[in-house]
Amino acid sequence: MRFAQALPMLLALSAQADSVVSAQVNNDPQANLAMKINAKAERELRFDWPILRIGTGEYPAGPTGVTVFHFDKKVSVAVDSRGGGPGTVNAPYMDLGYDMAELDSVVFAGGSWYGLEATTAVASALKDDGLRDGDAFAKVPNIAMSVGSIIFDFGGRRLNEIYPDKRLAQAAFRAAETGRFPLGPHGAGRSVVTGGLFGCHAHSGQGAAYQQYGDVKIAVFTVVNALGVVNDREGNVVACYGDKGWPKNFKTKDLMSRWVSGEWPEASFAKKNTTISLVVTNQALKPAELKRLAVQVQSSMGRALQPFSTIYDGDVLYAVSTQELAQSDMAPVNLGVAASELMWDAILSAVPKQPKVLAKNGEKIPKAILKNAPGEYQFGSGYRLKVWQKSGRLFAKTTAEKDIFAFNKEEGKELFMAKGGVLTVPGRYPLVLAFDGKQLTINPGNWQQVGTKI
């Protein structure tokens, strides 16, 4: 076949390929998701350190998010990776210990393995915005270096597979600002929990602390999604939904000893956890000193999180030196002690106010709800809830393969009226349902899940 004869066929195939690519782009399920960038928080850490900029991005529909730490110049970094399932970008390179400041950004993200896209997205944004290029042979290499880690926030935490993607990560990076860090369920800490080993299933978040000792600055940041519980300095469990028969006031040592004896068996949903952290100092440190800072601080976190770094945790800590302070009277080991105490403060600051378990109030379900609530509601893939009425009462159970909190396929759970005009299912954990005719919102508020009636 001559080229002139083949040309129309080639053009048609090219047009068809363009059409397929266009359709794939237009069918991006996350393309139209609403974003929250640097959302206001009830609690914040405020500090003065111009070299460090922080941006948070969230998809409330998840909810899930990303937290970006960006430095205005190249800085030094080391990493300590432990636990049974760490998810990182560029960790092996950091462990080589090169004596060169190469790091631009550290990225924390939800979304499990899918969230690793957020780390590379920040690196490409640095190049696209002209802050970095491809010159690897300059005296100081000018290629963007972004490192990061992910936490698991799927499964029993939420009913969809939305993840922090390139669009969200780059928006958070470009909005990064100095001196402000939101505490609690924000950024990468949007849908994290603690205490799953004991069935506590307490909400958690991201935490931070800052202190200056003379000329030495130390800032610590963490996203707490631990299998263990958060433990305060008096040995108390900071947050936990206890089960029936548990003592009113119990300490972490009580949880540990009773679990070992088999009295409080392991909860089935507690299988994927990670705590990811960052320590930043302006004190100049050699690669070996920086590595030891990372190891020392992360080892100290076992005081605040018990148990820590289990086979079901993927804990990672990054240690960064901005190299701004060439001389200091603080020895590296003392720097590690100070940073370790700050990290305990940061872990405690990550814990938000816990939603209350609502009791049924004995009121009849209003006729409007009885009429409009029945139907099937689709959440994420594999999450569907059927609601039906029988003799003036409402019941619900799942009709897809995945459980929805206390609901399963085997039995219908009755819904009862609770305070505030919402419905509840009495049990160990908060379970609130609100209907508006077309949608069902489960647990309205910071951790809400919205299903659409089908």
C-alpha cells in the first residue's frame, strides 16, 4: 500500500487514539472533587521559622488529605523506617548518607500506596514552577528532591477509595505558608485512628510542637495512625471507646496486661496502621548525627504510643537539618532528648475531641423520615446500605460485599431516634444517621460518609 493510500487510515487511527485518551482524562473520577486547601482549624501550632512552609490539602468527600513541608532552600535529611509496612519514596537514597543538602520537600499523605503519587507530584511542581530544573551537574544539584510517606486510611475508617492525588498535592504545595500548622483531623491526618489493637477505634489526627533553646530551633510534626493507644505522661489512655464491662478509669498498662491475658481480644479491623513523623532543626548536623537523631526520636515514641512499630504499623520518621546554625552549644544527644520530649507533646496534640456515643431517646421516628428514608444508598465501590420500614420502625443492612460500620449482610439493625433529630444504632462506637431524601450521611461532621440513594 502506498503512503498516500495509507494516510487516511493513519489519520483515522490517530484521531481514534486521541479520542480514547480524551475519554480517559474526562473520566477521571476525582477530577471534580471539591478541595479544601489550608482549611481553618480549631487548634493550630503557631511558630516563627521562615525557611519552612507548610500546606495542607483535603478531599472532604474522602475524607482524606495531604500535608506538604517545603523548605525555601536545599536542606539535609535522614530517615528511620521501621514497623511491618512502611510506604516511602526515596528512602533507600537517604540511607546512603551523602554529605550534601539535596532535599526540597517532605510529603505526608493518606490513600495508602495510591497516596505516594502526592510525593512525586510535589517534585514535578517544583520543576514546572521553575524552582528546580534538570541540572544534575551543578555544584549543588538543582533537581527537585521530594521524599514522603503514606498512611492507611481505607477499610473501616471510611467507605470509599478517594486518595490524595497530583492535583491535591500540588495545590497544597503552591499554597504552603510559614508559621502555621493545623492540629487534629487535617491534611494527611484527616481519617486516622488509634488503639485498634484493643478495639478502641479512637479518632486521631496530625500533631506538632515547636521550641527554641537559645539559637537552636526544633519543630516536630506527626500523623498518628497507630495500632496502639496514645499514652500520656501519667500512663493514661488518652482516647479509647471502651467495651462493656471495662473499668471506668483504666491506664495503658491495664490494656496491655489484659490483652496479653486474652481478656480483651484483638479487633478484626485493626490490621493497617502507620505513624509518620518529621523532626526539623536549624542546627548543622553531619549525616551520621542526623541519622542518629531520627533513630533516637522515633525510638522515644514508644513511650507515647503503646505498642509501637508492630508488624501492622509502617512507622517512618524523617530528620531534617536546615544547616542555618553552624555552631551550637547543644550536643547532638541533647538535641535528641529535647526533640523526643517535643514529639510526645506533638502526639498528644494530634488527638481531637471524640464524638459521643448517642443513646436512643425513646421518641417515635417522624413520619417524614419513615417515608423518605427507605431505599438503597451507594457509598464507595462495594459499600451499599439498604434501609426499610416495618410497622413504623426502620431497619438497615448492607447489600454489597463490604460491611458498613456496625451494619452487615446477615442481620438488619434497627435505627432509633437520638438527640438532635438524628437516628442511631446503640453500640460501642458512635453511629449516627441523617437522611435528607436523596442522601444518607453517616456520622455527620469531621468524619462523615455520604451515600446517594439509588
